[in-house]
Amino acid sequence: MLLEKAGKLTAKDRKTTELLNDYYIAYLSRQLSILGKREVHNGRAHFGIFGDGKEIAQVAYAKAFQKGDWRSGYYRDQTFMLALGLLQPEEFFAMIYGDTDDTINPSTGGRNFNNHFCTSNITEEGQIKDLADRYNSSSDISSTGGQMPRLLGLAQASKVVRDNPSLKKQLQNNVTGNEVAFGSIGDASTSEGMFFETINAASVMQVPLAVAVYDDGFGISVPIELQTTKSSISEALKGFEKQKGTNGLKIYTGKGWDYPQLVKMFANGIAECRKTHTPVVFHVQEVTQPLGHSTSGSHERYKSKERLEWEKEYDGIYQFKLWLIESGNADMDTVTELEKKAEKRAKEAKKNAWKNYTNGYQKEADSLEQLIDELKQQSNSKVNYIQEFEEIKKRIFPTRRKYLSFAQRISYAIHGDSELKAIREKLNAWIDEFQLRSKAFYSSQLYREGIDSALHVPSVAASYSDSSQEVNGSVILNKNFDVLFGNYPNLLTFGQDTGKLGGVNQGMKGLQEKYGVSRVGDAGIRETTIIGQGIGLAMRGFRPIAEVQYLDYLIYAHSTLSDDLASMQYRTKGKQAAPLIVRTRGHQLQGIWHAGSPMQMLLGSLRGMYLCVPRNMTQAAGFYNTLLSANDPALVIEPLKGYNQKEPLPDNLGEFKVPLGVPEVMVEGTDVTLVTYAWNVNHAVKAAELLQEEKGISVEVIDVQTLLPFDVNHRILESIKKTGKVIFVDEDVPGGATAYMMQKVIDEQKAFDYLDTAPKALSANEHRPAYGIDGEYFSKPNVEQIFEAIYAMMHEIDLKKYPSL
């Protein structure tokens, strides 16, 4: 604050101080943007995207933010974060440079673009922090509109607790029910389906969700008339407006350059949202963007001369300055003093951040320089890299990569020189240490690494007794979920047909009636916001299970799963976690959209989530029990044909746990190793029995149980050492999960040396499965195909003993 001894100030003085501080924050933010863009153009950073033109609106928006509230915004919210004290100017530049020091760059640790913010919601030990006593921000993602689905879940958490006050204690008072989830988005991004899906869901659910739409008239270079119906998102959303006796939302409009109007608009709208849980949309119009979309382009190329002149006149900071002077709240000298102070602070921050960044590996560079000098001396100046090293040091933007690459190249060059063997060993030790440290910077924390990791949950076998009944698989799931809901008061689930009906396969049958609609609820046909609900709820301390009815429909939620949930742990270096369990069902059923197995797509895009592929419902229940004991997000794919398959009902429901990454040997054998998962385990076991009966071929059938993680103890390798042959079977397309499993075993587990013949992959056809029983049979692997494939492998080894079929 600008004035000292605030306790002695009059109400008018305090108001003036607040106004001047708002101007200082806005002007400081603009200076950061200007200098940030200059750093990119000067070659000291690679890319920048900024919040210029939105400063006044964001200062006003932040004034309504309270402790316990959550932000789910987009990559132009720097002024909002500055106003709340969640962003320091040094961090602003550290983000642009990609500084990996968490103390200097806490939001991204060098893993994300600039202006991607987060606050930690979890400790290293896996405990939720005191979220009600702080300002909270979920971690930003770059995909436009991608922040919207999680916004819904962040808001829903408040509604659930307001409707069920007893949950406050279970959530350690981190959710009181009075918090608001603040969103922000650019006007052009409201064209994304995620925006409309979220707005519709929030209007139906009546949750405290607020979203500010910043309208600068363009989406990069595309004008608003090509973006939005009626060229106005507030007009386009009129049908969503809440009327007496209906659900819906409230719409507010304001000018992005009108400070007093914006303050009033945001205050009134957020108060209404906080009190009644009516969602609100703020359409902030006539916003400018004086520095253009990003450092990659120039807005002068697509804006008219008249538009550019208008933007100068109605720049929010300029208009705020005029208002301060004309209203008598400040004179020109005071404002000028503030501007000079902000300019100085921005320059100091840039200088400090650059020094911090370049000093980040100075000790390593110095030690490398010493080795290079030692190399020169030992070789009598025949091997001299000093000048080249000096050139690296003079680079405008020095990088860790350059130093490492340089050191490795020297090591290659002196390899084999016996006189330089000792110095090369030192150099290689430097390289190893440098790579290890770099790995921690860039490749750690994809999953939880502490005691709350799902990999640390000990296995507990399902127990049975003489009185254990044979029941349908759906019954095992249902009874296990019943125990879990009793054990975890913060557990809730939602999805299509999940609530009243209890799920299409009755896994939640009767649980809504027992535990209430807040904990076992239905959701509309809107997969991406179902996942968003789960993400937001999980971040605030709930343990949600988000259900997507069929695996094929997961594609509708794929962006939210891949861009947001799967990358959250990694992009925040473990500072944020959302232990959401996504429940779905798939594999063998009927037709193109109900029997898919797009594992290749999931394996390639969901790293950061665990992928559980149980063969039956007892295994599925065991995975749920395991995952609820940890803090990692996961996808569990229940096999569709398993719901009506008879299984013994375990005595220790809710307690038995299936370990992740640990395969199970279903049939022991000595001739061939068969690796598969999910419902194909049943086909594999039948084929193994047939091969033993008909041909005397002994097949070891291994169920991998999880694809992510995959066989962490290399159990498959031990089997191959015994059999000398391996075949991978699944329902994915050729080159999909079978290729993934083969790479894991042959490459990572080094199984090649133990093979007597080439490894084989048996997958489904390239097309999706055709309709009907016959369509499935001729589209996917079956018992006979497995039989013939394994027999062919034996034929290759012994033509006489195993003649062609």
C-alpha cells in the first residue's frame, strides 16, 4: 500500500489508498507485459503471452475474491494474480525464462508457459492443505476453454457442502459452502464446446460458478462476427438467463475500461453467486489488447487504423488514470510517481529473475570449465575446447542443453584415448550428475512419489470362506461400493444413469437411496464436464468417482482427461493433485460404439493417470479399494461381459486390494508365454486349456492387470526365461496396446536374449468391431485364433513335432 500508518487513516483515505494501489498494480502489470515481450524479442526467452488490456477488469474482479475461493482461469490473468498477492514480479519473468527453481517459479517450475498459475493444494505427504484460509488457483492449461470443465467441479464442492453441512468436518473445514469458483476466458474461446457444456451444466446444477468473459473483439486475428452468434456472448446466452421459478444464470455486462462500473458489477454479481449459488457470467466488453495476441504475431496486421486509434483512447489504464484525476482521487504528480515506481519495480524484477536463472547452473558450468582446462593441460593443449566454451557462455540465452551437449561431444571425441582416460571418467561423472539433476527438473512427478502413491498401497488378497456365495459380478461391485461409501464420507459418484437407476449395469443399485443424491447422483449426457466435476471436487478434498457410461464415449472427454487431469501432477511438480477415479466399461459387447478398446489412444495420452484393466468385477473392486487409499488419478475399465459372470463374493469387501503394476499368472506353463489383459484373459485361458488337451502344448497365461503401470517387477521376463517364446494378445488395433506391451517386455525388460523365436502380437482388426455376436467374433481375437497363433510358434521351433495345421 502507498500510504503508511493505515490504522490512522480515515475511510476516505483508505478508499483513496485502495484506488491508488489498484492503479499501481494495473500499471505494474502492464510494464511486466512490455518488458516480457521485449525479453522474447531480444532472444532471452522463447515465447510470451500476456494480460495487457485486461488489467483494470482483473483488478476489479480480484476485489470480490475471498479466502477459500478458487480460480480456474486462462493465460492472461497476471493482473488478477498480482492483485491477490499470488504472483510476484520476479516469478513473472522466471516463468518466461523457464526457470526450474521452485522457490522462484513455484507455479510451473519451468514446465509450463508463462502466465500459467497454480497454488499448492496438497502436501508432499498427501494431506490436503488448509484451503479455506488462503486464495486458491487451479493450474492453468493452454488449450482454450480447457479451464471450464474443472471450474464446474470446483464450484460443485461448495454446493455439496452447503447441502450437507456435516461434510465440513470430514473435509477438515476446507469447504464451507460459501466459496465461489472464479473463471475467466477470452471471448473467442466461448466458441468452444467446453464453454457451452459447462455453462449449461452449471445452470442446471445451480452451483456458485462465476466466469468473466474478456471481449477484445478478436480471437487472434478472427473478428467477433465470425466467432459468436449476434457478435455478443451475453446476447447469445440470453436463453440461459434465470427467471423467477427457473434455474439458469445471471448475466452482467460492463466496459473493460470503466473501473468504477466494473468494481460494482463484479461485487454485485459475486455477492449474488455466493449467497444463492446462482452461476454468473460477466461479459466484459470493449477490452483492448495493445501488445497483440502474443509474442508470435502483430495485431497491426489485422486491426484497422481506426480500431488501433480507438484502443489507445480506451485503454483501461489510460481511462482509469483520467478517472482518478477527474474524480479528485489523485493528481497528476501522484499518478506519475506511481508509474515511475511501477516501472522501477518491473525492471528490478526482470534483473533479479535473470540473475536467478543464469545462476541456477553456474556451479555446474564452473566445474565443467575446470574439467575443460584440465583436459587442455593433460593433452598439452592438443585437446583445447576453451574458446568454444567461452562462446557458449556469451550466448544471449544460455541453456542447460547446450552445456550438456557440449560435454557429451567432448566425451565422444576423447573416447579411446588411453592418456585421457582419467579425465574422461571425471567428465562422464559430470555428465551423469548433470543428467540426473536435469531429470529431476523435467521428468519427475508424473505420478505421486511420496507415501500417498498408489504404488505404495500394499496388496490385500480377497478372502473367502465355506459360506461365500457365487453371485453376478455386478453384485460384487455393488456390495463393495456400499462398504466404500460407508468408509469414506467424502466419497461421491456421478454419471449417466448412475444415481436413481444405479448404473446401466447396477453397480450403484440402491446406493442413492441410502447415501443421498449429493453422493450418488445423475449427470446429463456431457462427458467432459463429468470429468471436470471430478477434477474440481478432487482438488478440494473430495474423493470422486466420475462415471462415463462406455469406454467409446470417453473420447468426448478426452481433452479434459489428457490436457488437464493426466498432466496436473506433472505440470505442477506435485504441488497439485486431483485423485479422481474415472469409471467406465468397455471391450467385448456389441458394435462400433459399445465394444471399442482404444487403448493405443489412452496409453499415448493419459500418462499421469493409472490405467486399470481388470478381467472381472472382483479385480475391478480391488482396484477401487486400492486407489481410494492413495492420491493418484486413474481410469478403471470394467469388462462389459463380466457383470453377469458368476464369481465368489469376497468376505472382506472394501478391504482387499489389487496392487498396481503386478501381473497375475492365471495358468502356469513351460512352452509359451501369453500376455494379455481384461476380458481376453478368459479367451486366453480357454485357448491354453485346448492347446494342452489337443496338442500337449503348455501355455503360461499372464494377466497384466494394469497397463499403466506395466509389470513393475518384470514378472513377464521371468516367464519368458522359462518358455523362450511370447505372444501378446488384446482387442486394440494393430500396433496399439500389443505393440506397447511388446516394447515394454522386449526393450525395457531385455527379453530378446531369451527368445527362441520372434515375439508375436495378436490384436483386433484395423476397423472397429462390427455389430452382433458374429461381428465381434470376426473383428476381435478369439479362442481359435489364439490357438492357431501359438501352434504356429511351436511349428517354427519344431517342424516335425508340430506339423502345419
